[in-house]
Amino acid sequence: AIAGGLLDACGRRLFLIAVSGLWVVGYVLVACASSLLGFALGRAVAGAAMGATSVAVPVYAAELAPPKLRGPLGGLFNVFISAGILAVFALGARGTDDGVWRWMAIAAVAPALAVGLGLHRGWVPESPRWLAQQGRAAEAKDAAEHLFGRGAAADEACAVPEPAKRRASQRSVAVGVGVVGCFAFCGNSCIQAYMSVVLEGAGLSEASARAGAITYASTQFVFAVLMALYGVARFGRRPLLIASAMGATAALTAMATFTETQEGLSASLAADAYIAAVTLGLSTLSWVYCAEVLPDGERGRGMAYATCLFWATTFASLQLFDVAVATLTVAGVLGLFALFSAGGALFCYAFVVETRGAALSDVQRLFSDQPPSEGDALLAPRV
């Protein structure tokens, strides 16, 4: 939550440089750890960096990208996450007894250094939109023209729109944070972390379950690339989010059924279908959508709310997984996530407003043009 205020106060570029430093420090501590305390300290620093990255990167990408590229560029965020997950699964398949985890930590330092140095050297400028909000109009114009050249695109990038109406602002924050919540509650992080356990519970051997986990991560990476390159630009946010949540519901139901009947191979294929469905919209678009619908003056703080919701839900699901399995069985837990995903589909159908191709300055007007009915549960009462 602190990250949102710092992001708005310090600027996107300076904040991301600092976060890159956090990543480096965290993984150097992990790689050099000689005790559990040292390892835990490194993981804590890296965890703080992950939370700050989740706040800053979608905001920075949304503010720098032109409307037509905002979705695909935001989708690349998910591509790199998926690539990292696949690499971890592949390296983890070797085991950790030979100290390979130290090399995994060292490998994570390189991209953090590259990003931090690139931002420090000015390869990518400060967000023109943030500069304009700070009253630094000349710097905003220079940054925008550095990105887009002279013209309408640069003018829009450093425009300062009129403050959003209170109800439209409330609605956009609630919907943006809610979409990230739909992603969090679909169970992706928990299922991913316990994939081998889930597949062994469906009847696969340990080796087969490990192979199934790698296949799962590979499917996620392939679909993340396809969505970033082709899918996001061709289809709107709303249909992709709805289809993603509905697909996740169907695949989770199939996983639960095959787990209950001990059909391991079928459960593994259903897991691949599940992550393909999630990547279709929820994981690819939730952060993008949240960043683009938040009002300019509340973008950092709103992304902090969304990030807290996502990681708090993820932490709770990971900590409670064993208890939930002991109470409900693996199939029951998967069925519960299916219900949550169905609720996410209903939320997206009821509240998501299409934003594909819209300039950030126009997004709040999209929410204003769809006034809520009396008693809208997404809005706080008037005072």
C-alpha cells in the first residue's frame, strides 16, 4: 500500500529504479544466504520488490503506451512473468540438493540490473502524464515527443484531463480493483504453486505430476505470447475477461471431476485448459484494465489497493491450502475455485466497460456515460 503513495509522489521512473535495486539486493541476499534467517531476509526484500513491481509496471506501461498498443504492451508483463514461472519449473525439476537454487537467485539479478540501468540512463523517459500532473508541462511535452514525436499522440500523452466526477471515479476504481480480484480468486497462484500435489491427488505418479507441472507452465507461456501478440489487439477487454472466467470455471469443474475419479491424465489436460483460459483474459488483462480505468490522480493508490487484494488473497490461499484439502479434498478445493471463477464471470459481465482503443483521457467518460442505478453496490453512498 505504501508503494502507491510513493509511486505518485516520486514518479514512475525513479520509483522503478529503486525497485530494481530492491530486486538486486533481495536475490543477492538469497544467493549468499548461509542461514534460514538470511534466506528469509532475502525473500522478504524480494517480496517487497514484487509487490512494488505489481503496482508500478502496469501504471507505467498504461501511461506510456499509445491506446492501440496499451493492451499488447501490458500483455508483455504477463509474458515475462510466464517465462519466469516456466524457467523456475524447469530448473526446479532438477531438485535443489546441489545448490541450484542459488544459481536461480543469481539469474534473477541480471534482468533487475538491466532494467534499473536502462531507466537510469534515460532509455525510457518519465511518464509524461505524471509530469503534467505535477505542473511540469515543458518536461511532460519533451517526454511525450521523445516517445511519439510531434503530433496528437504526444499531446494526448501529456494531457491533464478534468478531474473525474466522484461517482465515475468511484465506479472505475471499484471495477478496476474488482477485475484484479476476479483474477486473484480464480485460484491460479494457488493451483500453480501446488500443481504437483494436485496432479498426484488425481492419481499421477510423482514424476508424471512434475512433468504435468512443466506442461502447465509451458501452456501458460505459449498463450501469454499469443495473447500479447495477437489476441489483445483483436478482441476487446470485456469479451476476453468474460470468456476467460467462464473457461476457467469449466476447466476447474473438469479438473475437480477427474481428480475425484482419479483420472490423472485427464486432470492434467484439464489443468492445461484451465491455464489457457486464465491467460486468455484474467492474467493477461486484469492488471492492464485496472491501470487504464483508474483516474489519473488515483492511479498509483488504486493500483496499490488492487495489489494488496491480489497478494493478500494469494497469501491466504497458499497458507490455507492444506487445511482446505483436509476439509474439502483436492476436488472440493478445485470446485470452490470454480465457483469463484463463475462469480468473476458474472462480475465482468455486469460491470466491465469496454476500453480497447480509448485514450486514457476518455476512459473516465466511458464510465460517466453509463450512470449506475440507484443502490449500485459498487458505489459508496453520497455524503
